Amino acid sequence: MPHSHPTGSVGIVTPSTQRFTDPLILANGDVLEEYDLVYETYGTLNQSASNAVLICHALSGHHHAAGKHSPDDRKPGWWDNYIGPGKAIDTDRFFVVSLNNLGGCHGSTGPVSINPKTGKAWGATFPRLRVRDWVHSQAKLADHLGIDTWAAVIGGSLGGMQAMRWSLEYPDRLRHCAVIASAMKLSAQNIAFNETARQAIMSDPDFHDGDYLEFDTYPKHGLSIARMIGHITYLSGDGMGEKFGRELRKGNFNLGERDLVEFEIESYLRYQGERFSGTFDANTYILMTRALDYFDLSREYGNDPSQAFAQSKCKFLVLSFSSDWRFSPQRSKEIVDALIAARKPVTYAEIESSHGHDAFLVPNARYHDVFSRYMQQITI
Amino acid sequence: MRIDLDVISQWVTPSSRVLDLACGDGTLLSRLASDKSVFGYGLEIDSNHISDCISKGVNVIEHNLDTDSLDTFGDASFDTVIMTQALQTMRYPDKVLEEMLRIGKECIVTFPNFGHWKARIYLALNGRMPVSDILPYEWYDTPNIHFCTFKDFEFLCKQRGITVKHRQVVTENSIDKTGAKFLPNFFGETAIYHLS
């Protein structure tokens, strides 16, 4: 029932940039001497700073999660369906913070930023970040904003991994953790898709081992293919069938017809790849997919997820989507099982949807109902 | 039909861990949490019930007891496993009961008595499957696919070596109340069993 989806908007928003000069020690041993984080906020922080919610973005996400930057913007932020007045993450109640993660390409320090030591763009030399590095930098942002404890840390997909890591690294700094369409670690199949996408980028002659900026080129073609591969895995077979079927974009199969026949799905995927590769940095894509691959919640806890979650002190909401095969409901159930084994509070729902992994972004009546109810019962 | 919650509550140890299978709208778990500081989870399949649980702050897990296994729940990992008015809707009630006794140190089960005199008379006189205010379904659309009487249930317990610690018979009116003292399987409408 998408027509019943609430339509409230946070309106026009303006991003802020915060420079951090305290060195950030990264998981791989590198040190980021200084860095910028660009972020947006929606709603108002209350007196006791008890109503703050952190949004962690996924692979291709960024700080612009809700509202518009200008009235002429064609589309609102990436999670506008669920953030706004009267929406699941109700900005009439919550103060929402959404940032662009380190290593990103939307304003926070990343491969396209200048490395102060060399005076040149970091490019491929930008440190290989892990999910916990983002969590630590997000904690610095929380300090800066005067937020001691988040009412909730929320994320879908790669964002869910950050939310879970928050619950282990800073157990006293969040009261609720919402993990949507995520997993405690990627499967071999998932890593395989990511590697194929990376190879598409790296085999583009314009990639130049990641130093394409120096050559004043851009591996647009490779990044475009990487996105096409990713996009296939974000949709479900049924969803794709419903939307495109075998509809033809051009040409026909009449006898004697020599001209190229093109399916709608081909043109759609190419458009997605084209659009994405025009706005996203290839090195960031490689960095983000590697962070996804490297993530393993319980690696340092004897590979026992319940030992990992034993660190946490918050309540959990775990959501999955029936047709999501990239982060299947089974992966979410593993999270739930581990939380139960660790004797932690958890609520779980599997939402019926034909939208595959993308379902976490798409309007869905039950998803909205469950998500809203969970957020509403959070005390602030 | 909420009289059984008081009885169940009596049998649950304060500050214990409870798993409620087919927890419905979460009323029991929410009450056990507020009255007895119980930490619990509810498993539920109905999306409206799940929503109600979430609003009550009950830890609810979407789960289909007929098709999803309970393997991931450790042996004796809960103090009490509860199932109220749902055993008769299970595809494999005996298997669910076995799992409950594996996961819980104790179990509490309640179900409607198909041996109640109204059901017996209905079938005897009308020759049709009983339909009443407590059992309002026709045979073809009823979720209650495995009806039993108190005797049937106790026979199963005996067969499987399940100990009945307590049994409380719930009745709605005074005739049943008096009768149930002598003939519980004839006058009792609902039974609450405390098992181990």
C-alpha cells in the first residue's frame, strides 16, 4: 500500500562539514592525522540529548538521507521514505544524524581528498578502512555534537554492520540498534560478486592502478559495469521479471529483421551504471566493497557471534526481506539466534517484498508499520 | 479467556527467563515483565500480533512453528517455555511439546478441552463438528487442527515420560465449576498444565 505511505518531509536541508584534528588510529595500523566528516541533521536535539539517532549508510550511500538540498532537486535523500515527520524515524521526536563515511566521495575525507603529506589526491593509497574505523569516526562526530548516548543507531546492509559494531565497541553509547537487511559476515558468493565488480573497475584501462586522477582520466566504464553487477544482486529475480519481463526497448524478432534487438532490462541496467559512474568515485567503490568483505562481527570473539554480542547492552531490532538473496532472511536469523544465545533483547520481523535487497529503501506498509512501532516505543 | 494468565503467572519464577511460543499480542510476556521482572522472548507468526508485541516493547521473533526449527535454542536455555491456546493449531503438537521440554526447564501449556460436555452433546445430538462461542470455527476453516481432551493430553504425557507438576482446570460458569471438581474432562473448558 505505497499510497498510504506518510509523505512528511524534513524540507530543505544543508550539509555541514566538521574537521577533526585528533588523529584517528585505523584498524590496519595506519593513522589518519586529520579528516573531514560531512553530515546532515534532521529534527531537534532535546535538552538532555537523549533523542539522537545515527544513520549508517550502505555501500553507495552518503550523508544526504532525507529532504532536499534545493526545491529543484529531482529526488530527496536516499532514505526519505523512512526519515521525516510522521515517518518511521520520526523527526518530530528524534534528532537524526546522517554522515558520509570516511573513504566516501561525497565530502568526507576519502580517496578523492588531498593527502596533506603528498599534496596529491590519496587515490588508491587511501587507507583500507574497516567497518570499525567508521564506527570510531562516528563516535568522534557524536562527541562533537554533544551526544553521549544514541537513542538508536540504525543501518541497512553495510550500515547494519556498522550498527552492530557500534553495539560491541561502544556498548554504553547506544540504547537501541536497528539492523536491517544485513549480516554478521558476507558469504563467499557475496565476496565473489564484490570481487567481480572490483575487477570490472580495475581492468578498465583508465583505472591506472587507482591513480586515474593523476592521469586526468576516470574508469567510468569499469565503474559502470561494477554498478550493473551490483544492481542485479540488489533486485530479486521475480522483481526484475515483474518490472521488465522480456519487454523490448527496441527492435523486434520479425523474420528478416536484422537490426539489434534490445531488452528493457539491458537499457535499465546501462542507465543505472551510467548514472552511478558519473557521481561515484571508483576507489571509494573498491574501498567500500572491501570493507564489506572484511567485516566479520565475531572474528575477534573466537568466531562465536554470541560471545561478540555478549559485549552489547542495547536492544536490537532485526529486519529482513523475503526476496533479498544478497542479504537473505537466513543471515538475519543468524543475528537473531546469536542475540538470543547471548541473552540480549531482540525483535525480528521478515518483511514480505519482491524488491530484493533494495527493499530496505522502498515504501512498504508492513516494513513501515514494524519500524515505526519499534521507534515509537523507544523512550527519549 | 484471560483467566489463565493469572494461573500461569503464579507458576513463573520472578526474574526468570521465559520463552512464549505463539505469544499472540504479547499480553502475557508484557505482564510477566512488569509484574515479575521476567526476561522473555515471544515467537509469533501473525503480523498484526507481531506489531502489537513491538508496541508493548515485547521481544518478538517472527517464526513459523510448523516449518521453522527450534534447533538454535539451547537445551534448558529457558526457565519456562509457555504455549497458551496454540498447541491444537500446531501441525506436529507432540514434536513441539518435546522441543518445549528440551528448551525449558519447565513448560506451561494451555489448550481448550474438546471433551467438554457442550462439545460432546453437540456432536452427539447434531452429528456435526462442534461450533460454539469458544470454538467458533467450521471444520474446514478452523486453525485448530489437532484437538484433544484432557485425557488425550495426559495419555501423551504418560507415553512420553512427561511429568505433570500441576494441572488447573478453567471453567466459565458455576455448573462447570462444580462439575469440574469431579469430572474435569467433562466440565473443564480449558486446562493449564505445568510440565517438566
